[in-house]
Amino acid sequence: MTASTASTGEGHHRHPRHAQVDPLAALRAPGDPPWDVYLTGTVFLDIIFTGLDSAPVRGTESWARGMGSSPGGVANMATALARLGLRTSLAAAFGDDHYGEYCWDALEQGEGIDLTASRTVPGWHSPVTVSMAYEDERTMVSHGHEPPTEELAPDSPPHARAAVASLTPGRSAPWIAQAASRGTRVFADVGWDDTGAWDLAGLADLKHCEAFLPNAEEAMRYTGATCPRAAAHALTEYVPCAVVTLGPRGAYAVDRRTGESAEVPAIAVEALDPTGAGDVFVAGFVTGTLADWPLADRLAFAGLTAALSVQEFGGSLSAPGWSEIAAWWHKVQSVESQDPEALRRYAFLTSLTSLLPAHDATPWPRRRAVPTIGFRRSA
């Protein structure tokens, strides 16, 4: 199935505290947690260069045809969740500089993300990542310093339906166990194991998680399996639901509690910038899970949101909202050469009439990554 960009334009529209579309409206009840998702991590200022024909060559100067700035790091996931209508709370340290001020404003005022558990650290500069996108790949250079220990996220997280955690081999985060003990459903991903151990016993917090979402290489290295599907099944011995992303081949998932398994191919798109696509995938899967969708629908929705995100540049501000999803669905149905089987895979979107705006509705303006963090306003 093909996809086309559904951008609604740039701007600095200030959104309400919660999104206009609520995917959990039918499930909400008195006494529910105040937040749908809690997460914590490091916020970067991302500077993204696009339109490079090849990788930079040592000793030469390369000019990029495009550039954008946006909050990055954990802000990618937080923004993706908020744009899908989930009430999102983020605990992070922000730099006491213009970069930090911009990121705070973009997340709190621009996206309606709760930053009550976050704080600005006096005298600490914001971490920065420069990302260069070329040949469907990216190269990143980052700089930053750890904030003072006392300024890190609190050990006691706010009550939430779900939490997203990034597991670190050999390290345990006390807040994950605390969140799980209060009934929070924890979804986890993991980065590359620089130690080379690839020992699942080193992921101590995995036992507190409901779902684990590694990529294919990570899943096979952790389990010793020779294919991603076998790795997903092996992981269900440690966590109820395993989702293995297969890059351009889509994703495969197994839920041992229901006995479901599902595989959904990726949507073919012309990618501008893959930054943050994995975070958007996780956000889509979390949204579908909290909304009680079938496993295959959750997987398809996660892949769709990730595909839409790579058609914009900037990790956080490329995340789609429901208006972009609606625009894509209306457009692909009108393509005469469209594969009927592929359309049926996304037919569940038709049932989401309360979430998908009409194709002729006025789109909800979204902030997009722009080449600078702000211009001076004339008097």
C-alpha cells in the first residue's frame, strides 16, 4: 500500500491542554488515573539536515537542501502520544537556556503535555543532537552533560494508565516497579547493548512490563533466535506481549495471554527523515492497546503512524494527529490501483468515525520543524 504526505502546514498554534480527539472517550470512568501515559527521559534540541545526496565527506563542506529544529529525545515519544489524544505526563530536566525554553514551550503550550514533574536546571545547557538524513538513513552527532542527580526525574511517578520505559542493560529504574505496582501498564523498548552481553537477565525491569518492542536485530541477539518471528515467541517467556519491528518489512507481534499473533507489512512511503519513527510506532501501539483494539489492528495502526511521520522532518514535530490519519485514509481509498487486500487491512479505520475528522473538515494546525527556533517579533 502506498501513502502520501498529509501535512497540514506549519505554524505555532497553541493547542488546548488535551487534544480535541480522545481515543479513550468510551472507556473513561470516574476514578480513572489523571494521565493516560507517563514517561521520563532526556529532552534534546534536535537540528535536522535533510536533502543531502550522500554522506558528508571528510575535509569537504556539504550543503543541505532542508533543515528543521524541534524538541527531540524523549520529546519524540511524548509528542506522538499527545497528538494521538492521550493525556501525557513527562518528567524531564530542561536546560536553563533558550534551547530549553523553546523545548518547554513547544511541549507544554504547543502540544498540551503535562510538565508538572519536569524541572528547569539552573546553569545546565540543553543537550543537542544534529541529525543528517540521506539515502534513507541518518547519521547523528550529539553533545550534552548529565544533569545533577537531584534534578533527575522523581522515583515516584504520577498515577497513569500506561507508561513507556526505555530499558538499559544492567540497570534498573525504581519508578518502573512502582508504576507497575499501582496498575500502570508498562511498555518498554531498548537500545543497542554496547556491552555485547545481550543477556535478558540484565533487563531486570522487563518483568514489570506488559509489552516489549525491540527491533529484529535486538530481539534475535537477546534470544539467540535465527529469525525475528521465533525471537518474538521466545520473548513471550519474559513478557506477555512481544512486538518485533522488521524495518521496511513491517512488524510481527505475539500476545501469549490471548494466543494472538499478527504480522503487518510496512506501508511504502518516500521517506524524508526517519528520525523518531520508532517512537511514533510505539505511541501508535500504546494508543491501540489502551483502546482495546485487536492485536493486528494495533500493529497496523502503529506502522501507519510511523509511515506518516517519516514524510516530515524532525522527530517530535513530524508525529501525525488524527487529521493526518484521516487524510491518508480518504486518499488511499480513492486510488483505483489500490490493492483490495491492503485496504481491508486498514478497514478498521472506518469504524473510528468519532476519531477521524471528515475529509473536508478544517485540519487542526500542527507545529512542524522549521529552520530556526524563532524570529524576533517587530513592534
